[in-house]
Amino acid sequence: MLNQYAKSQHASSITDPPGFVLLLMLTPIALYLDLIVFQNGVGEISVTEMLQELFILDCALIFAVSAKRNVSSRGLYILVSFFFVCVLIRELDHFFDLIWHGFWLIPALTVALSAIGYSLLRHNSTIWRPIRDFIRLDEFRPLLLGLIIVMVLSRILGSGHLIWEPLLGQQGFAVKTIIQEGLELIGYTFIVHGSYWHLQRVKNK
């Protein structure tokens, strides 16, 4: 009982405005630690990267729990959960590159095709209508905004060849990395915020 209450309070704190602001503050804190304290240049093993991976894992687990709790939208939640698993695999590509460069594509494609096949074969009736309902929910907006920040904005503003290297020369790559990884963490913050917001809705049904 106490454990359930603690989980409820945790979800509530993240979805409330003060909790969300605190989450957003993790980005400058993480960048400060990486750049000033640890001086790792926001590399693959950094506070910023680890927070990104933690948020992605959190989202995958949130939608897995939602799939277990809500049978009527199970197919959708399975797809979303395994989408975040694929994103996590991509974020951990530096580990998979130890096998060979680009190896991350194999587990990512395996997970994606397995999730799509399973959902279509076993839960096809709980995919299409729930998608329509899901995109109308308030919490879909931070999820969508977060995805746009991660997949579009961070790539454009974090483009070393197009922007920062012509402007700053040799320092351009370092600036590009800071901006790209910082924007990605902000994007994942919006995504995890929307995910917890939706989890509250699922729990309250």
C-alpha cells in the first residue's frame, strides 16, 4: 500500500507544473556536470547521455505497464513501448559498435518487426481506434513536441557541418555536441512528462 502511494506521488510530481520545471532543470545541471565537473565533453558516457537513456527506458516501461492495465488499447501500448525500446537501442549504439559498426540495426529491427507482427496478429483490434483517441488527449502534445525536438530540432540546430563548424572552426564540433545532446535531453523530458501524464489517466480508469 505504501509502495503504491509512493508510485502515485512520483507520477503526480512529474506531471504537475512544478515537477515538470524541476525535470527541465536536469538538462542544465547535467550539462554543467559533464562540461565543468567531469569534463567529458558530453560524450557517450556522460550524465546527459545516461539521463536520456533513463528517460527512454522509463517511457518503455510506462507503456508496458499501460498495456498490462488497459486491454482495450493493448496493441497500441505494445507498439509504443517497443518503439522506445528501439530508440534506447539506438542511443546505446556505441556499445553495439563494439561488435561491429552499425550492429545496433539488427536488434532494433528484430524488436520492431517482432512488436509490429505480434501486435497485428494478436491485438489488431486494439490499435487503430486507440490511436485516434490517443492523439486527441492533452498528454499527446508534450509527447509530440518532445519527438519533434529530438528528431528534428536537435538535428538541425546540432548540425556541425551546416552551422557550427563554419562559424566556430575547430570548436564547432564541441558546440554541436553540447547543443544536440542538450536538446535531446529536453525533448526526452517532454516525452517522459507526457508518458507519466498518460499513465495517470490509465491508472484512474
